[in-house]
Amino acid sequence: MKITEVKVFVCSPGRNFVTVKIFTDAGLYGVGDATLNGREMAVVAYLQEHVAPCLIGRNAHDIEDIWQYLYKGVYWRKGPVNMAAIAAIDMALWDIKGKAAGLPVYQLLGGKSRKGVTLYAHASGETIEDTLDKAEQHIKQGFKAVRLQCAVPGLNVTYGVLGDKADYFELQGSRPLPPEEEWCTQKYFNMIVELFQQARARLGNNVHLLHDVHSRLTPIESARLGKLLEPFGLFFLEDASMAENQDNYKVIRQHTTVPLAIGETYNTIWDCKDLIQNQLIDYIRVAATHAGGITALRRIADFASIYNVKIAPHGAPDLSPICFAAHMHLNIWAPNFGIQEFVGFGNAHSARIFKHGFEVKDGMAYLNDAPGLGIEFDEEAAQEYPYKRSYLPVSRLEDGTVWNW
Ligand code: GCO
Ligand code: MG
């Protein structure tokens, strides 16, 4: 089955998505997600100029060989642009293989390990009360796990919480230049413990609670936060600190038993190898789109399983529904699946472009048995939503120093 064409699309139904579609001489095609939030066009150019020409005429069944060819063949291995491109090709090839076999991708991975995928929802508010109101709404809808983020009194805007509550989540499609946000660790500490104290008092002990620090603390500050949050039994604390230096997590781990999760910005197994094999984390949050696709995530999941680390794939809205589909198949199969972040499937515009049959009920997501990834990309609808340059925010300390967003 020969690859005949590789098309790359970029559309913006509210936010930018990069999609790859691979066609074969068997009449089968597959789709993949290559979205790199804020740097989309770098991946588009890379795919069009440097990847697509190498694929024409290759056997679409050779997923592993093509993966290795693109990874090793580039010489300048790793990196977010390169790995997002490889990821999209890889997803599309798994989609094709599934369609050729008449089987959903999870069957090709080894079959189902569970009925459905447990999701966590986001509750983000301007005040603690507002955040907990939102958490209660999710719990009423059946969610068993909720991530809590709250504005920090005294700071203008911070990650996860924006003024426009209707569309607070990293408001996209409208940022021709990076907006600036503020950070102050002391002010954050004043709020965060109170948030979880009130959450347990109001929501009880049966719901799983999570929180994303978004890498804004130093390791020793994260260690302190972990200790302070221990009484509230978090499911996990995400991105407590940056881990470009993976030893940072040794500091945190020495001090606290709060379960730790990291990985959404990682591109390869090498970025998380030391964290996993030294058991410095509990959940690895790599995304199929940013870490080399299904082939790479399967390898990371297997490696992690040896060290009791579970997968909890990144599920932000800047990953397209095609990435969500890839995660669904991995999550249903992986013996060491932990939890899946979930913020819905985007707006009505993106629903016109990405068509899928996933069911979400009582805080769980279910796959149907459609062959391949089970998701369609409508090329014509996509053309109605042209690319708009849009950046992620940049963060500064109150004295003006650039900080981690
Ligand atoms: C999350 C992430 C996202 C990222 C976003 C950047 O946990 O969902 O932290 O909110 O900020 O994916 O593009
Ligand atoms: Mg995060």
C-alpha cells in the first residue's frame, strides 16, 4: 500500500490546528494532529518542505520504519517542531493500518484493558467560591475527578483564569502578539491552601482533586506546596516545577508524598527517562502530538509501567480532537493508564471540521468500534476558517523579570 500524497492543513475554528492527511494507492487515507500552539506555521513548513517529499512511494504499513527514518534521518533529533511532524505522520499511518485491517487502533495495540477512560474536568474561577461552584457542576454531571485553578488575589491574570469567564481557557485565535501575565509565589501560597481546604469541606472526600502549578515554583517551593497540600489527598500535582533539569524532582520527592505529574512539554522518551526510572513522578503527561505519536507513546507507556508510573496524556484544547482520538486508543489499551484531562471537544465550528463518535458519560469517555482512529477531518469545512497568528502569554514577576508562564 503506497503513500501517494501528504496534505497539510492549518485551520482556526476559534484556535489554530495543524492537520495532516496521508493518502494511499489503496484508496485509504489517515489523519494526524501536528498542532504546536503558538508556533503552528513552523510545523506546517517543516512538514511540507522536509517531511512530505520523503514519504511518497513508501509502504504505509511500515509505521515503525517510517518513524525511525524520520527520527534518525533528520540527524538533529528531538525538538517540538520535528516531533510534532513525526507525530502527525505516525497517527495518520496508524489510522490507515486500522482502516486496512477493519479494526480500531486499540485492537492493534493489544485490545481493551478497561471499559472506558476516566476523565478529569477543569474548574477554574475568579474566586474560590466560583471555582468550587464550577467543580460542583462537574460533579453533578458525573465527573469523578476535577482540576481546580483559581485567580490569585492581587495578580491581574494568571494561567488558567482569565477575565472573560465564558472562554477563559487560554483564549485563542485573538493574540497577534503575546499578552503578558503576572506572577508572585507568595500571593499564590496565600490562596492555594485555602482553595483546597474549602474544596474538601464543600466537595467531600470522594472526588479526586487535581491542580496544575504550571511550572511556576522553584523545586524547594514545590516541595513546600506538596507538604501543605498533603492533608487534602490530591490525585496529582501537575508541573510543580520545570524539569529541564530532571534532578529538580529529587528535591521535591524528598519532601512530600503528594503524587507528581509532568510531561506535557516533553518531546521524547529521553525527556522523561530519568524522572521515570528514578521513580520521581507518578504520572507521565506526554501528548501523542508533541512526543512523536502513538508509536512513541506506546514505548513511553511500556517503559513507565516498569516503574509504576501511569500515563495521563495532556488534554488541553490546543491539541486537536485527532490527538484526543489517539489518546483514547492508547488509554483504553495501556495497562498503566491513569487519567485523561478533558475540556470538551471544542466549539461548534471545530465540530464541523472534526467528526467523531466518542461518547462522554458520567465523567468517562467511550470509544466505538470504528476502524482506525475513528475520526474524520472535513477539508472543505476547514477552509472556511483560515489561520490566525496567535501566541501563548508570557509571564513576568512583579519586578518585571520574565518568569515561567
Ligand atoms: C494543561 C496545560 C495547558 C497548556 C497549553 C499550552 O494542563 O492543560 O498546562 O493548559 O498551558 O496546552 O498550549
Ligand atoms: Mg498543564
